[in-house]
Amino acid sequence: MESCDALIVGGGPAGSTCAWALRRMGFTVVVMDKAVFPRDKLCAGWITPAVVQSLQLDTEAYAREHVLQPICAFRTGMLGGGEVETRYAETVSYGIRRIELDNYLLQRSGASLRLGAAFKSVERQGDHWVVNGAIRTPLIIGAGGHFCPVARHMGAQLGASEPAITAQEIEFEMTPAQSASCRMDGKTPELYFCQDLKGYAWCFRKNNYLNIGLGREGNHRLSDQIRHFCDTLKASGKIPQDIPNHFHGHAYLLHGHGVRVPIADGMLLIGDAAGLAYPQSGEGIRPAVESALMAAETLREAHGNYRLATLQPYVARLQARFGESRRTTGARPNSLRQTIGGLLLTNRWFTRHVVLDRWFLHHGQETLPAVL
Ligand SMILES: Cc1cc2nc3c(=O)[nH]c(=O)nc-3n(C[C@H](O)[C@H](O)[C@H](O)COP(=O)(O)OP(=O)(O)OC[C@H]3O[C@@H](n4cnc5c(N)ncnc54)[C@H](O)[C@@H]3O)c2cc1C
């Protein structure tokens, strides 16, 4: 039977970052993923500079072989309403393709990879776990995304009672004819909030790839809303008329919208498995990377004792960084708030300083350095 210091279930940004950090601390690490990489993941593929810094990503080297679209402006507004353009003097974010970034991070992590291997069973034997009857480890890290099987084992009610964000999206490479007729500027992604302010649609060009999607609380007429959004983009000549129409759907939890207990004896959850995405923007890669680094630091300090009490500092770190996880979905915007929200979203000052700088770019929140 194979043995390791830590088994990570899921090789997305959370799993690969935790593996990378633990390997550099001297742990033996196995990453198991049901997919064979490179694999795609539904995502707009927007990362903030904090992610680049925490991952110590060499942007020049990365951009030589992968899509890395600098972003220096945004066009924002309400669906069906006016638009505001906000420009920055520097690069404030990047566009990546998940099929590329996730594979890059996983390969560089230095972990032993078990790809195409789903987590199927777990059994307690003394102070150790035996997973799939084949891997023995004192510690399992759940990084399997929203439907993480480790989270399920720890008691999360996946799907059933959790108020998740539902999203539909498409990403495709444009043909030369489509590219010639596309008026989207890669440096300026477009974001449009739903009328009820419970989500937003986006259109995002990354080199020759186009990414279009809509994510919102509840799945209220999601397909209709995204079809209408695409029709508007086509009518304004921003995107080609003949885009593919096979949109795919996925769900995930925003921090504070559900309660997942992130630790148990010998087990710990990171990234979407712990439900950590930022509530205002839905950005989940940064919390995935940061929770992975906080988990690694906690495990280093645990010196091989992975009892619940020893893992508590991880919960404290999450709370200090993202706030307490309380269920806060009750508040529904009433029509007055929607009207005010609609007005504010076309106000240039509010758009720059609140929507973009505070909600989407988290200016003022310091970067979490890789603790290695
Ligand atoms: C439509 C959409 C757009 C988004 N856009 C953005 C964006 O632009 N920027 C941003 O920051 N965030 C975005 N997010 C959120 C972001 O995609 C997630 O927060 C992020 O992927 C979380 O990373 P993770 O490593 O926790 O999980 P994941 O990336 O979901 O990785 C989980 C891994 O676990 C594996 N796995 C699952 N089950 C098992 C099993 N049983 N056994 C073994 N392996 C398993 C999966 O194959 C997968 O590789 C978006 C989400 C959606 C749905």
C-alpha cells in the first residue's frame, strides 16, 4: 500500500497550491483527481494580482507558453441599461485559461499525481486513513471543489440545502472570421449586473478566446437571461453572430452563504470545498490559493498531530482573512434598493471606488505571501 504525509483530493488551484506549499515544507504529498489533466473547469478565468503574487507566478515566463491577458479597464452597468468605462493606469488583473493554469500549477507542485482516480472510499485505521483501499495517510485535504467528496464525508449537505451560486458559461477559440468581427477588447472585460442585483453577466476576451457567462443566486430563468445577454451583445456588434450555444453549468458557494465546517480529526477543507468565494464578485481562485497556503502553514505547525484541536488555528486564519462564516442569505433586495443600486451602478465614482476597487479588486487588502 502507498503511504504519504498528506493526501489531497482535487488538483484545482486549491489542491495544487497546498501540494506545492507542503512539498516545499518537506511533506510527501499525493494529489488524487478524478479528471485527467489538462482538464477544463467552468470559469471566467479572471485572476487578481494577489493570486499571481501568492503563487509566485513568473508572468513573463508563463505568458510565453500560455494565455495571460492583462486587464487595465472594465465596462460595467446593469443588464439592459447604460454602460460605464473605468480605466486604470496599470494592469489590475489578468485573464487566464483554466485548462492551462490548473495543469501548470499541478505539474509544478512536485506532488505525486494520481489522475483519473476518483475518491471512492475512506476507512479509519488507528491514527490513519486508508483511501480507496490503496493509499494510507494521517491527513486528508479536501480540495474537490463544490461537490468535494471529503466535504460530504465531513457532513456537508452538498447541494440540498445550500444556497449556491449557479452559473452558465462558454469559452471557445474564435475562427479568423469570428475574430475579425469581434469588437471586444481583451484589456476591457464587460460586467453587467442582473436587474435584481443577485448576480451578473460577463463577456471577456482573452487573446483569441471568448468567454461569456452569467452567475447568480438561485437559477431563476438562467438560460433565458444568458440568451438575452448574448442577443444584446450580438445586436451591438460586440461578439460574432455565430457563437456556439452549448453553455455549461456549475454551482459554488459564496463565503457566508452556507456553513461548511472546514476541519475534523485528520481532515481539512480548502477552496470551494470549504465554500470560500468572495460574496460580492464570486472570485474563488484567490480564496482557494490563500486557504491552501493557510492550511499548509497550520499543518507545518501541527508537527504531525492532526487532531481537531491542533487544526483550530486554520479556522482562526480563515476567519481573520475572510470573516466569520455565517449564513446571510435572508436579505433580498427590495425594489427601492434595486432602484438605488441601478442608479449607483451607472455612477462613475461608485463604480470605480466601490464596485471595482473594493468589491472586485480588493484594493487595500494585503497579499498573502507564500509562507515557505
Ligand atoms: C462559471 C464560473 C465562473 C467563475 N469565474 C471565476 C473567475 O473568473 N475568477 C475566479 O477567481 N473564480 C471564478 N469562479 C470560481 C472558481 O472557478 C472556483 O472558486 C475555483 O475553481 C475553486 O478552486 P478549487 O481548487 O477549490 O476547486 P476546483 O477548481 O473545482 O477543483 C476541484 C478538483 O477536484 C476534482 N474532484 C472533484 N470530485 C472529485 C472526486 N470525487 N475525486 C477526485 N477528484 C475530484 C475535480 O476534478 C477538480 O479538478 C467561477 C466559477 C464558475 C462556476
